[in-house]
Amino acid sequence: MTPASSRRRDLAAIVASIAATVFGAGLGELAAAIVSPTASPFAVIGGGMIDLAPAWAKDLAIDLFGTGDKAALLVGIAVLLLIVAGVAGVLERRKAPWGRVVLIALGVIGAIVSMTRADAGTLSPLPSLVAGAAAALVAGLLVARLRRRSTKAPTDDGVSRRSVLALSGVAVMAGALAAVGSVAVSGGARAVSAVRSALRLPSPATTTPVPAGADLGIDGLGPIITPASDFYRIDTALVVPQVDPATWTLRVHGMVEQEVVLRWDDLVALPQKETVATLVCVSNEVGGSLIGTARWLGVPLRDILERAKPTTEADMVLSHSVDGFTASTPLEALTDDRNALLAIGMNGEPLPIEHGFPVRMVVPGLYGYVSATKWVSELEVTRYDRAEGYWTSRGWSERGPVKLQSRIDVPRSGARVGAGDTVIAGVAWQTHVGVSGVEVQIDDGPWQAATLASAISADTWVQWSLPWNATSGSHTLRCRAVSATGETQTADTAAPAPDGATGWDQRTVSVA
Ligand SMILES: Nc1nc2c(c(=O)[nH]1)N[C@H]1C(S)=C(S)[C@@H](COP(=O)(O)O)O[C@H]1N2
Ligand SMILES: [Mo]
């Protein structure tokens, strides 16, 4: 065989093996949709990578891709998979059956990882095994065609290669069809979303009014209550957990006098409270958008814990999600007079599925990673010296009180502003502490006091504005908040890890 024809055969083997892998992956997705949606080979590998990833990698992913970090991860896995598949193709042609061995090994790795997932069931390894076996089988058959003909006359070369390429096309189509089929079959997701749509929430016994002056209505400043569709989403779940209220339970256990198990019907029968609270992610950079404010409906966690009677030695509640995520919340924050909720409603509707349907926690004053467990299923009353939450074991601080912060929203960074009278505006927050003022500095001028809008409560962000007579040229705007306790927001810059970013938000605008 000439080196050129060998190269062409290698190329055909690469194409065939990649096609076989696409076919296997599609079949694996279909198998997962049928037996267990969270056991999709991609979700399993991705979930495993998310859990194993060091803190800096999470930071980097959020930095680079924002809330699109999961899509980026899946694309990354797919690219890696196709590279390995290509290598397996060459191996299979030159050293059969080693290519098939590699593909089967990929399936076995997926199967092993699937069994380590928090939500693993007995059938979880199946989709990955199906994917690996199908990829190996098809790759073996296709590459064998290439190998078989290579002993015949060189004129047959092109014919066999072309037939392998055509069959590869068929394999890719079949894989795509299986993947499309998997979406149609995944009834679990549709079922829970139908249950959610049909739900009627109980009415609250008490509500938090939103004062008329809370929303300044300035163009470019977000609404004081963030619509659920615009609310940032951060979690480790590649496949959004589908939890049916009919089977949902909350077990309160650990260092308690009385273990409590709550069902959905029990929960909705309890007196409900509607509060407004701002939720912010510890990964939010200065000036970042991983923050939102919503009206939450639910039962005070205090009322639930009161029934279980935590023992006096307990100082932490480790809340568990159905997907294995955990958060460590100081027991005190759940039993003091703040509105820490076991929430079922967001802005007047059942929680959106990706925001924790049917039940999540919302605790004013603490970053989400230590308090806002979505799809919550267990409250384990324990101690900080006995257990730790998901992000604490990855290097983040065990307690996460929200730091004093402020952000400039108007004018936007890099915006072109017309000279003359305009306005600088933004938001400021230190949830559960409250904000008493915001100061703005234009270029190197003096710090000027902005006007604060009416606050909903100390648990929410507050809007602020300052009139500005803008002169033409480039200007740097800075803001800093003053807390309700009189503390001024620090100028010291700190990265989000391990306990939240600090520093002043700064924008440069050019005035024409
Ligand atoms: N089950 C689960 N709950 C979770 C998380 C998670 O990864 N899994 N992430 C937490 C983090 S880090 C934040 S900031 C908030 C974000 O809530 P949201 O997605 O509704 O905005 O959810 C918290 N609850
Ligand atoms: Mo977060």
C-alpha cells in the first residue's frame, strides 16, 4: 500500500469511528431518556467533571461563559469525545481490536461514573454501556470493511473507502435520529412541567409590600423585582432535576429531638409567608449580574425546625438536594427572626423547574451556595465540625455572609452619552443588613451622595440615582455603598473565592 492510500484509509477510519461514536452517543441518550434521564452519558460525565473540578475551574468557567457554562462544558466533552473517537479509528485500522477496546472503555468509564452520582439508580450504568457497545460495534464493522479490501487490487481502494464514508453518513443520521427521539421520549420532564402548570399555590397569610418608590423606573436600570425568566441561574445540575410534588418529601433529621418528614400536602397546609428577598451568588464579580430579587412564597424554616427541635449542640443545617448538592447554613440564620423560607413560589407562580421546583430554600443575608438549596429533600441538623457543604469541600468558605456591594447600571459600560443633563443609577445591597447610602465619584472629583429609592426591606437591593451634568470627553464613574450599620464599602479588591468579591464598581463612559 502506498503511503498516500494508507493516509486516505486512516482518514476514512477516523471518519468511520467518529460516525460510530455519534451513533453510540445518540443511542445512549435514547436509552437514558427511557430508563433514567439523569443517566445520560453526557450528563454523567459532565456532572462528574463538575463535581471533581477545582474551585478555580468553576470560577474560570463562570468568568468565560457566565450562565452558559454548562453548554460550554457539554461542547467541550463532545469535542474531546470526537478526538478520542478519531484516534480509536486509526487504532482500529492498524491494531484491531484496540480501537474497539478504547470505545468500550469510554462506555465503561461513563458507567462507573454514573454509579457514583448522588441520584444514581440501578439502571444508571446502562445508557453509557449501550453507547460504548454500539460505538464499538459500528466502528468495528466499518473499519473492517476498510481493512478487508486493502488486500485486493488498489483500484478497489476508492470504492471501499467511499462505501465506508456513505455508511458513516448513515450512522451519523441514525445517531441524530436517536438523539431527537430521546427528547421526544423524555416524558419525565414534560410530566413534571405539566404538574407544575396545573398547580395552584396557597395564598400567603402575610406579605411584604413593595413601596411605590422602590422602582425608580430609569431606563437601563433593571426592574426592582427580577422576572423569573431573567433571574440568573447557577447550579451544578447538567440535567435539571424533575421532582414531582406528589412524591416529594423533606426529611428533617440529625441532631434533633424529633425527626420530621414533610410531604407536599403538609407543606402547603402550613401558614404561608410572602417575602421579597435578593439572592446573590458568591461568584458574582464586582459589577456582575449573578444577582436577582424575587417575591418568594413559602413557610418559614424556623417553623419547620421548631417541630424537629434541634439539640443545643447543633450549629449548622446541611440541606441536601435530590441531585446531591449540599449547603451548610448556620442554624441561627434559620431560627432567628429573619425570613428564611422553605419556598414554593417565585413571583406569584410555582418555582420554575430550574429554580428548584417544587421546593427550595431562600435565606436573606447569605450567599446562595450556603443557603439557597434548590430541589431540597433533606435538612440534616449537624455541626460545622462534623460536616461540610458542597462548595466548602472545594475550598470555599464554610459560612457565606453577603458582603456590602453596589453596581452602576446606567450609563452602561462603554456607552456613548450625549453631553448635558443625564443620570447615573444602579443598585446596592448587603442582604439582611441593609443599605443607608450610596456615594458616587466622577473622575477624581469628590464623593457625592446619591439618592436612594425606598427600600423594600433590608433583605433586598435598593436602587439609587444621581443627576449628572455630563461634559464631553471620557469619564470614569465609581460607586460605593454605605451599610445600615455605617460601614463604607471597601476599596480593597478581592476575587470571588473563597467568600465573595470586594472592591468598587467602575465604568468608563464617553460623552459626545
Ligand atoms: N441543588 C442545588 N441548589 C443550589 C445550587 C446547586 O448547585 N444545586 N447552587 C446554589 C448557588 S451557588 C446559588 S448562587 C443559588 C442560585 O439560585 P438560582 O439558580 O435560582 O438563581 O442556588 C443555590 N442552590
Ligand atoms: Mo452561587
